Amino acid sequence: MKTEIDELRRYLQTITALEQAAFVLMWDQATYMPAAGGHARGAQLAAIKQEAHQRATSPALGRLLDTLDAAPGLDAENAAMVRVARRDYEIRRQVPAALVRRIARAHVASHMAWEAARAANDFAVATKALEKNLELSRAYAACFPGAAHVADPLIDISDPGQTVAQVGPMFEGLRKELVPLVRAVQAADAPRAVPRGRYPQADQIAFSRQVATAIGYDFGRGRLDLSTHPFTVAVSADDVRITTRVREDDFSECLFSTVHEAGHGIYEQGIDRAFAGTPVAEGASAGLHESQSRLWENLVARSRPFWEHFYPRLQATFPEPLAGLELDGFLRAINRVRPSLIRTDADEVTYNLHVMMRFDLELELLSGALAVRDLPEAWVARMEADLGVTPPDHNLGALQDLHWFDGHVGGAFQGYTLGNVYSAQLFEAACRAHPDIVPHMAQGRFDTLRGWLTANVHRFGRAKTAAQVIADATGGAPDSAPYVAYLKRKYGAMYGLPVA
Ligand code: ZN
């Protein structure tokens, strides 16, 4: 089997190398490429992706996997490589090439329709294109006839193993807790926002680098650049890049984006090197990836212990806007809860209501219970019911996210809330194992927490599913109770709520 395993590894490394080359081109496109380079860049990326897809679906790979599936005595690392490669291969082979091409073309067309609809602030401009995407998402799902729900194969793309039967009830339970919490917070006194003022870009970047380094992001194997939308890209095991964005009148955008992306980056940097160059060397799911970014962004970098250490340093860096603001007021400002129209601007408490609403609307669209043309109305109704706010127009309503127009209708959103749920479960388990994690945070020490996360989450890559990681690390199944308890504890104290 030694020869076949080596052959499979070499084969997969070639596919990975092509994908990584595409990542460098995408990173460059989002950071330093002159705008005029876009046309050629699109062609370069398409060529590389096609080459990678051909290899990833070739009968030669199938024959190699057939030999190895039945092979006895593979060690754990090689068995994981075979298992992950088999999963990817089967999923890709299940979808006919003609459908893959139709889907790709439809996504390009509906992305353009979305831009035109945004420019006109009129959902009707994009209705036809979205109907087409919906029809193709159903066609994709139909390639997996064993699925219990039409959305399951779509969810499985980003959160392998998760299903409507698992996620649906969890979200419904979470929603029942969050809606009253939001109402209670709304009835309490509104804290002031983060003070606007002069936060020079260079100082913000320097401070953000200092924080990212402190929490364990390795700049020796990474870098921080600016882009319109912050993101993380793992070019290789030793080259995991993050980006952020800066507003010069408000430090929080740059800092929290950097910490969020550093959380994604620390995950990628922590994957066991034995998997490098294979498809195992990736995050286990969108939800588990998001659990790492949100854990550092919210449970750590919006917590009191974190700022007991960092606030004097932030004040020293930006004395003019922050000198007069004491720690308590600062903590309330960076944790301000306010129902808003835009998901990406939402605070920690209201955020999941935005996500779960999209999840439910996706299911209704896929099942046919909701027609695309009725989506804007359904959107407004749900915003009013859950958040008590009314979108005044389409751009602030059903046109705000690109996801459904640039990809499948279905499976695009659940990872955001699963990530929040996992983040609280993992943080609780980490603190159980090491009660000194929180005291260490107040001293600016994060190695205890990061070490536990690497040992229990990061190092496995895709060798374990997200549910297996959660079970082994926390001793239980995915469960929203620790997350609800965390929110009630934190915001109950901050707002003096009776719900806590
Ligand atoms: Zn993220």
C-alpha cells in the first residue's frame, strides 16, 4: 500500500498546489492588483480552477481511492487523507459537469443582476436571476437523492454532516431566547457609542498587529494587509495571510476585523503539519472556522479581562479620543447592542437573528413555500418580528447580502451562527480545563487558551468533522445553551437586565 499512498499524496499535492496558486492570485486581486488587471486575472483563475477540477474528478483518482479504501493497516494520518479525498471525490463526481457549468454561468449572471438591482434599489431587477439560481440549487441538491431535506446537500458543502434536522431545532430554540433578550436590552438605557475622533491609520495597524501577535497569530508565517472586505487565505501551512480595513475616525473596525481574521489565521496555522499539502489541511467546516474567529473577536477581545490589559495601551495610543473614557464606559461602548438593518454591522446579541432569518428564508425558498418575488415582503415581516426594525428600501432589506446571488440559495448562512454556538461551548470547555485562562487574559497572556484550542481543535484540520471536534473537546453535541448563558450573563450584567 506504501506505493499507492505515496501516489495518492503526490496526486493530491498537485491539486492543492493549483488551488494554492489560485489563492495567491485572489489575495493579490483583493489587495494590490491594479483595477485594470481584473479581466486577465479572471481568465487566469478560471484556467487554474478548471485544471484543478479536472484532476479532482478524474477516473485515475477514483481508481487510486478504490485500491486504498479497502487497504488494511493505514495509520490514522493516511486513513484521514483517504477518507477526506474520497468524500471530496464523490461529491464532485455526483454533480454532472454540464450542471456545474450552468451553475457557474448563472452565478456570474446573478452577481451582475444583483449589482444592477442594488444600483436601482429595486429587488424586481434581480428576481429572474435569483429564480434561476434557486432552480439550479434545487438541481444540485437533486444530485444527492439520499438527502432527507432539499437543503441538506447545500448545507453539507460548507458544514459537512450538518442537516436541517439538526440545525433547524437548534436555531429555533436560540431564536426563542434571543428575541426577548433583544427586547429587554432595547428597553434599557442605551450606552454611548465608541467615541469618534482621530485614530491615525498607521497607529491602528501597529496596535492591531500587537494584539494579533499577543493572541498567537504568527507573523513569521503570515502577513496583514488592507482590503475592502477583510478575509483570511491559507496559501500554505507556512503562509496564512489576513487582511483588515481602517476607518480613521473609529478604531474598532480595524481592530476587531484584525482579531476576527487572526482567529481564522491561528486555526489554519495550527493544523498539524503532517497534513500539509493535502485536503485534510483545511478547517473542518465553515461553522468551526467561524467559531475560532468569533471566539477571539467576541469572547476574548470584547471582554473585560482582555481590556484590563489592553485598554491603558489603547488609551496611550489614541489619547485624544479616549483619555476621558473610563474602562466601564469603554466596555459598554464596544459591546453596544442596537437592533439594526444590516447583518454585517450587527452586534453580538442581534447578529444571529439576522443569520437565522436568512436560514429560514432559504428553506422556504427551496421548499417552494416562498416565491422569490415575495421575498422582500417576507424579509420585512421577519425583521419586524425578530428585531423590531423595518427596512425602508430593498438595499437595506433583501438585497443587502451577495450570498444568494453569487452562490447557491441554501447553505450559505448557517455557519455564522453555528460558529457563535461552538465558540461559547469551546471557550467554556477550555476554561474548565484551565481555570487560569481568564486571569491570564487580564495579564495579556493568551497562550494557555490558544494552546488548548490548537490541541483540541486546530491540529486536526479535516481529519475530524466539526461535530467530532465539538464532542471530543467539550464532551457534548453542538448545543446553544452555553452561548445563551454567555450572552445573558454578559449583557444582563452590562444592562442590568431582569432576564439574567
Ligand atoms: Zn469569519
